[in-house]
Amino acid sequence: RRRGAAAPAPAPEPGRARRRTATATGNPAPAPGGTWRRIVPQALVVAFLAGGTTAFVAADKAVRLTVDGVPRNLHTFAGDVDALLAAEGLAIGPHDLVAPAPGEPLDDGEEVVVRYGRPLRLTVDGEQRQVWTTARTVDGALRQFGIRAEGAHLTSPRDAPVPRSGLSLGVRTERSVTFMADGRERTIRTNAATVLEALDQAGITLGEQDTTSVPPTAFPRDGQTVTVLRITGTHEVREERIPFATEEVRDPGLFAGTEVVERAGRPGARRVTYSLRTVNGVRQKPRPVADEIVREPVTQLVRIGTRPLPDSVSGADGLDWAALARCESGGRPSATDPSGTYGGLYQFDVRTWQGLGGSGRPQDASGAEQTYRAKKLYVQRGASPWPHCGRRLYR
């Protein structure tokens, strides 16, 4: 050994170094199997967390939601379409369209389309109806209902939007209309609202009195044929008779069967204006267009006798009065001589008749009353009032 060198340390005993190191760190040496008891719980925690993360990722879906043509990409945990719509605050009505349908399961990458229904007050060629459409433009609505827009007249442009509050839309489709005028046939395509408007499009002008076979204000239908009526005409004034009425009054002062004209009737008169027309060269039946009363008729008043006739006239009942009547008047109670002075069965003049109690004219009285008054005249004057036929009284 050299001078000043330290003596070498003695070699450690086996295992002692490990015990000394452990003591130096302050940690006791692990017991056999202790390491596994620590590793297993840690592994379980890690595995649980890893599984939860996997389930979380699996529930999250990326979908595309398009509402009335506006698309959005979003993530959702909804399991079906209903849950997605509810999560997005979208209320669906009976006229709205949803694809896929509500209640269908929702997959990752799904595209969901929502189109809101819109009320449409639709008038097509004059026929009105209330419908619903999910189209967002007028053109889309027309296509949805199969309405041909080419050549049609629309109250709103084809590219006009249909708001959710609704729209009133008038459509006049293009139609084929044939006009027969002045011996010619003309067929046009038109979306006119009236026959008169279509006539103008066809270059046909109506005169002041002209018209058409259908009203000019009517809606022209597809395939319709309209005839133009060329009318010329004048007016003619005619005076026409108004017959008078007859009023009958029962008169107990006259014998039954006697009728006396108390007031003679008089016919009235009216002035009627007629339209005389010629349609396409054919003269029409005159048509009254104005009526004016010129003179009012006067009602005829007739008194009708109701007094019973006497059974007989003493001193004259046994004579042949029928033979006298045949001789004087041919047996006609209403007979009148050519001068108008004498009348009736026995040819009384009015003065003699009324002197015997008769009223009015003798020819207006019944045959029975005339015979009764003739008998009274005979009692007064015999057969002398009938110088030529009086002898016929005696059989």
C-alpha cells in the first residue's frame, strides 16, 4: 500500500445495496404482486373512458337540413326526423312537405328537406278554387297543378315568389276560338278575357247595332265558334186598339132577360213602336220596343133585369104572338129595320117601347119581355100598331 492512500472499502454483502437504495429514497421495497394490484384498476378506468367517448362519437350525426330552399349543415344527436325538427324549433302543418317523412330514423350524412305549404287562391279561366302549394314561385305552383303557362295571361309574373301567407293568382290560358263573320271563318289563339276582346284581336269590328251569337262580355272557351251578327234596322210606329171591358149591374126594375146598355163602351188606343231588324240579310219579326197609351178605354155599363115577368095580360093571352113576330121580324128579338127606327120581335119604336114601361131599346130586351109589352100595346090599341101583320094574331 502506498503512503497516504486510503484503505479500500470492504465489498458489500449481497442484497444489501438494494435495501440501502430503497431506504435512501424513503420508499419501502414493493412486496411481491403489488405492482399488478396498482395496474389493473388504472387500466379499467382508461377502458371505461375510452368506451364512453366511442358512444358519444357514434350518437353525433352530421346532417344537411334544407328549409324552403335554404340549406344548413349541422350536427345533431336526434334519432329520427321528428326529433331533429323539434330540436330546430320547426313546427310542421298538415299542408307542409317533409322528406324523409316525420318519424323516419335519422342517419349520419342524411339530407332532410322541409317545404312549407302556402294557400293559393287560384282562378283559372274564370273558375275559382282554393288550393295549397309547396312551390316557392308562381311558375312552380303552375307546374305542380299541371297548368300550361305558355301563352297564358298571369296576374303575377312566373318568377314571382309565393309567400307563406298566400297569394291570389289569376290565369287565363291560351285558347283556340273561331269567328264566323261576313262570310269568312277566322281562328285565333287567344288568352282574352271576353269575346269582345278576342274579336278585337281577330281584327273584327262590331257596328253600332251588331252583336254576337254569345254575349260579347262572355268568357271565350277553347274550341268555341262565335258568329258575328250584322244588324241593320229601323223603327215603325203603329196605333193599336185597346178593347173596352164590360161591367154588368143587376137591376130589379127590369124584367128578367132584359139587358140595357147604360153606358156604351169605347175602345182605347195605344201607340206602339216596333223595331224592324235585318240580321245578316234576313228580315226578323217586328219587336215592340216602346208603348204609349193615347186614349184610355171606356168601360161599358150594362143593366141586367131581375124582375120576374107577369104570367099573363088579360085580353091578349089567347092570340098567336109567334105568328105576328115571324111576320114582323122573322122571329128575331134583336132585329132592326133598315132605318134603325124600329126594333125587336114586334118592331117597336123607342118612344112606344118606353111608354109601355120598357128601358133602353126594344131589341136589347128579352123575347119574353117584348111579347109582354106587345100584349099591353094590343090591350090599349088593338092590332092597329101592326097594319100589315096584325091579322096574323087571329088563327
